[in-house]
Amino acid sequence: MSDVLDELRRDPDLDGPNLHAVDATDRLLLDEAAPELAAAGDGTVVVIGDRYGALTLGAIARYGVSGVRTHQDRLTGELALHANAGRLGMTGGFTSHGLTPELLAGARLVLVQLPRALDALDEVAALVAEHADPDVVVMAGGRVKHMTHAMNDVLGRHFSEVRARLARQKSRVIVASSPLPASQRPARRWPECVEHPDLGITVCAHGGAFAGTGIDIGTRALLAHLDDVPHTTGTALDLGCGTGVLAVVLARSRPGLTVTATDESAAAVASAQATVEANGLTERVRVTRAVGTAGIPDGSVDLVLLNPPFHVEATVHPGVARALFVDAARVLRPDGQLWAVWNSHLRYRPTLEHVVGPTRQVGRGPKFTVTVSTRG
């Protein structure tokens, strides 16, 4: 009898030799949670951080679980889950949700692929403790090399019982139960907001947002050249916007521009929206969750700002940035510009020349290079 996990694919996400749709943590979580899954009632199971559907579809196929609620931060993972479910005839067993109280309401079993960021885990744990059933059990799994005792400490802020189970194939599961009374749990903190007087803006962030309420050095490198951007009117796009810093600073400095900010991360989009609101720019900046430039018409944008990631999970993959360069080229008008910042050692300039158009360097430091590419 075939296992549903063997049938899963990553599509539409990038693929490669070290990139898989299912990992040892998925398999361990499903095995460790087998008694709870077998006894689960309709609508009582929640899955958070499922990469491509292994936990959600595995629970449904192996244990007959129904009414699973899922949250995936990356939109590519969410699309992959739905694509895998459609291909395998399993579309009716789950629903996708944001990271909201409704996701956790009444949950009795929560399966979690552990995020790398402790703040992301803290936000999840806080929501579970506040909104799930008092008898909820949280089973959070990860690769041992990425796990720390601090993860237990984070869960211990919200649950009175936290224990780690034995590792298998370099993965381990932490089990948390018995939510602490509200009076003993930390005050609600997400999103957090911090003022940056040097930029004249406030940055807001949810737990899973890259760089949090800070401003990463790549973004600062691009901001240092923002005054050189010639566009004062038209349309601009902050592609892979993160917490929305570039979009907000650009909108502040160019009142004639209409700015769109997009990201595939749900945490980033929620953070960027909060940042836009905190800076009073809701009429000037539109934030959307999308893979790349999906939904934006060809040749409709005058200016794109981009600080691309270069990892897929834990793997450095040049396809991430290239895909975003291709997306930027598609939506730029003739003579439109892509202003990008990237790690200098990655040497993206030939790719930018090929994909977008003539490219010149406007800044270079020990770590980052800033370039402007003009669409031919």
C-alpha cells in the first residue's frame, strides 16, 4: 500500500537535489502523534508550518482525521498543499487560515514544524495557549541541529508542561500541554512596533518576520541610495517587502508615487500592513500576499525595489533571486528600473544584465552591492 507522503511534490516551489517535499521531521511528528490523531474529533486538529502538506495530508490519509485547520507562512507551501491535495483527491479534509485566534479556537491537538525564529514560536505558543482547548496538546518537531533549549523555554512561558521526546533520524519532537492561566502568561506582544528616528518611521513586526522590528543591513545599504532613485511619480513595487521598510520610506520621500508592497510570507505581509498603518500611509501603500509579482500586469510598473532572499529553507539557491529578477522584468515598463541589493559574493550582475537589462553598480561594500537595472 503506497504512503501519501511518497506522492507529495514541492510545486510551485523551487526544486533541487537537496530540496524535498517531505522530511524526517514530518514523518516523526505523524508517528509520535499517532494516538492523538487516531482519537481526534472533527475540527480539533490544527497544523502550523506544514511545508508542502505532509502533516496535513498525512493526518487525513493515515488516521482519517477530518476538518483539519492549517496555517502556512509561505504562500508557495500553501499552494503546494492545495495542489497535492487536488492531485490526490483529498481537497475536502482541510481549510487554510491566517495565524489568528480562529485558527486555534477549540483545538485539542496542534502539530507544528518548528520555526527557526524564537519570536515566531512565541507568537504561535501565545495564540495556542489563549485560544485552544484547555486540554490541548502541542507537538512541535524540528531537525536537531536547528533546535535549542531556548525553544523549550519559549514554550514554557505559555505551558506548564514541556518535555522533549527521543530523537530519530536527527529530528526531535517537543510536547507542550496544560496552558498556563492568563495571569501567568506574558502580555500579548504581537505585532511589536519600534520607532527609528534616523529614518523617521515606525517599524512593526510579527514574530515570523525577517529582521523583526530592526532594519537589516541589506535594506540599509539600499536605503543609503534611495535619494538617487529618479522616479518621483508613477508606480513603484517593493518586491519581497518584508516588514515594509522600503515601501514606507519610498512613499514618504516620493509623494507622487503609488507604491505596492508584496511578499509571499504571511508574517511579512501582516507586519508590512501594520508598518504602513503605523506611519499613516494606508492611502499610499497597498500590501498584498503574492508569490513574486503574481497579479500585477505586464509592463505596468515604473520602479521596483528588491532585497532578495538567497535561501530556500537551509539551502543557498540562486534560483530564488533569479525568479524575482524575472518577475521584476515582467512587470517593468520599458526604461523602468530595478534597484536591487544583494550579497556581493553572489555576483548577480551578469544575471541582472541577462534577465532585466543594462545594469550598473551604484554602491558596494564588504557585504552588499547595490545595482540599478534598466528594462530594455
